[in-house]
Amino acid sequence: GKQNACNGENSGDDHNNSWNCGHEGPTGDGGVNHLRERQMRNFLVALLLGVGTPLLVFGDEYGRSQRGCNNGWCQDALSWFSWSDCAKEENKLVRFTSLLISMRKRYAHIFCRQGCMGEQDIWWRVCWDDPYNYVCYVLHDHKAANGYSALLFAFNAGNAFKECDLPAGKQWFRLIDTNLPSPKDVCGDEKEAAK
């Protein structure tokens, strides 16, 4: 939830539905910290590998936090970019973000389109009637040099294990798995990918 006491605000009734992974503030609980880190990676994937123009706020690449204060405009220490915090994440979230940006550039022809996507561009692999928070889809690469190529995305926003419905007859490689620790969370190049 919000932590706006530093502003002298009681914050009113603004329907803030934030969730801090089961614990407010910093914690030594490894499970909570792993979930927070995974959620940051999930949001970066959804943003940077989505169709359209991605916009990051400074510090997103290292997990900058305002410690729950969603109105930090007058709290310099909460709002500043911390080079020391960024350095601590250099081989973790900063690396992950950098590799996602490289992947977006490599597949710019898939993500940066002139018009709307149609059935020829996207293949939904999800049951829309299932109330569980899971979506899976394939973005087809129409400019692949050697045969068929595509990127499959599976987002599991819940806490239950879900099988990924890989289309048959194709060889698939895992490029990103936000549940894995760095450096196994994202491949720097398709040659490193796990089958």
C-alpha cells in the first residue's frame, strides 16, 4: 500500500490497489524478495516486448523505489536516481533490461508496426473463458530469413504452475524466464537459448 506519511498527507480515498507481495516495506524474506524481483522482470518484459512505444521512468532499469510513496514530488531522497543502487543491480535487473532492449531492437520489425495486428500476425494460445490470470500468444515473424520464425509469450500472473501450450511441429527455445535468477533469466543471444 501507499506510504505517504512523509508528505504529511493522509492520502484520502483514491482506490490504490497496490500489492507489495505479502509484506510492506523492506524484508529479509527470500520468497517475498524473489517475487518482487520476478514481478519487476515481468513488467519490463510486458513493456519492452509489447507492440508500441515503451516508456520507462528513470530508475526502472534497476528497480528504483519510492518506498511506497506514490506522491514523491517533494521528497528528493525518494525521487532521485541512485547511482549506487543502480551499480548493485548491474549484473541483475540492469543486465536484464539491457538485454530486453537489445531483443526489442533485434525484432523491431515485429514490435514496431504501422497498423493493427491481424490474425496473420498474432496467434492467441489461451482459453478466454478461463478466469485464471494467464495469457499466451505467438507473434509471427514475416521477415524471417530462414523458414518460419516467431516469438511466443506466456504470462502467468498467478501463483499456480501453468503448462505452456507450445505449437506443435516447431522447435522452440526459451529466451526469457523471469522466474529464474540472473544470468539465467534472459539470453543475450538466441545461440544461448535453452530448448
